[in-house]
Amino acid sequence: MAVAQKPLLLIQARNLTTGLALPAMLTDDEGTLIYFNDAAGALLGQRYEDVGQVPREEWAREYGPFDDDDRPLAADLLPLAKALRGGRPAQGRFRARLGDRGLQEVEVSALPLVEAGEYEGSLVVFWPVEDAAEGTT
């Protein structure tokens, strides 16, 4: 039985993402979460090693995105979905569940990973939006 190999681009992206101080995650071409770095794990309150790969729908239910009234947003409105559909970078802002911090507004940028004209997945970086009134993130 043959085991499917991950595209080299995703392997290289994981190596890059591992060393980033910015919270980052990788998805495959179907939007499945395939990795997130320690900086993302610190915000989410979980390590990737404890979570593993997660389908996009399950990830959205658990961590978001949520609107200002804490209702789930449609996954197809996310920067990641735009990058998946259009093969181009996308950015957005929404609320996400960040571990002990609860729901918090985050800024998100999604970059499509394309090799030899084939969409392989996305590199997604995110960070909490600073709350100027409290001076915290």
C-alpha cells in the first residue's frame, strides 16, 4: 500500500513556519489544518502535537471565526477560503477563540502555496488585534 507523500512545498513551508515568532499555520489544498507553530499554540492554548491534523469545519467550530455577536462566520468568507478559491493572498479580521483569552479579535493573512501551477495549500499567519483602551493584546 503506497503512502501519499506531502508536496515538497508544504514540507519547506513547515520548516519555515516552525522558526517564526509570528503565530502561523499551514493547510493543505482542501483547507485541512496540517500544522501550526509554537507561537500559534501558545495563543490557542494547545500544542500541535496534542491536536494533530484537523478538518476545516471542525477547526472553525472550535476556534472560529466568529462575528461580533459570537456567532460562527461562514468558512467561505475567510481569508483562507479566498486564497483557496482565487490562488492569491488574502487578509481579514474576525474573532477567534484563543485559549484562556476567550474570544478575541485577530488579524489574519493567508498566502497560497503554489508549485508548478498546482495549489498545494496555504500559509496562514494571525495575531491578536491590540485593544488600545486596555493597552493589551
